[in-house]
Amino acid sequence: MIVMQYKILEAEHDGQKFRIEEDYPNVGAYLYVYKNENCVQDFLQNSISACREVALEEYGVALDKWQEIENKK
């Protein structure tokens, strides 16, 4: 059985939490925006780097704020 590992990154900025979850290669990655523990926005992009760029452009999340977290899937 093949177990695939997907990256998950998180960042905090301006009172909001941000999470990027990698999906299957042909799907891309999701950027989730949380406020008060509720997801208020999500974006599907082609890659993790594209999600990071959207977070920078839309919310001002600096590229160096992202930290990879352990994927428990």
C-alpha cells in the first residue's frame, strides 16, 4: 500500500490564521483563511507557492511566516 504525504503549512497574521493544504498533484493546494476559528475564505491554487502568493497579495502574510506542520493523515 502506498501512503502519500501531503504538506500542510500554517501562518498567523493580523489576528487571522492561515493554512495551506497540499492535495493530489493534479488538484493543487488549498489556502484556508480562519477568523475566530471559523474558515471565512478558501482558495484553490495550482501549488503551495501560488497559495503563499495569494496570502501575501490578499492579506499581507509575509512569505517567511509560513511553517510546515506535521501531517497526521
